[in-house]
Amino acid sequence: MKKIAVIGAVLDEPKEIQKIFNNIISEYSHIIRGRMGLPFESDGISVISLTVLGELDEINSLTGKLGNIPHVSVKTSISKKEIK
């Protein structure tokens, strides 16, 4: 069963790691339904929100890969409702 989730990521050094972040995101493009990014250029931070629809294992895998990037903090909120 699929779930809807929101993945929030804060990139503390976006210029250094944005390419790595985007490469991982592209691997999971099949479950990503929306993406919003807010740059805080004067502070050297970017905030990215991803809305995803996928199997729990896929969502957790994406969250784990993003969280393993240096200078990235990630939190995920997953719906309790299952989608067929």
C-alpha cells in the first residue's frame, strides 16, 4: 500500500551539496508529486519540501539517502491513511 508523505529538508551548505541532493531526488522522481524550494541566500541555507506518494520502503529510503548527505537535516511526516 502507498502512503502520502511530506519530506522537509534544510540544506546548510546548498552550493556545496545541491548537486548531490538533486541527483538523489531524480532517482525517486517516480514518487515525487511536488517540490518547493526556498533559498535563504544571505544566510547560506535552502529549505526544500517534497510531497511524495509511494510505498513506505521507498519513502524511508529517500529520507535516509537525503539525511546521509553532509549539511542536510531531514524530517518526514507520513500519512496514516493508506492509498490503493
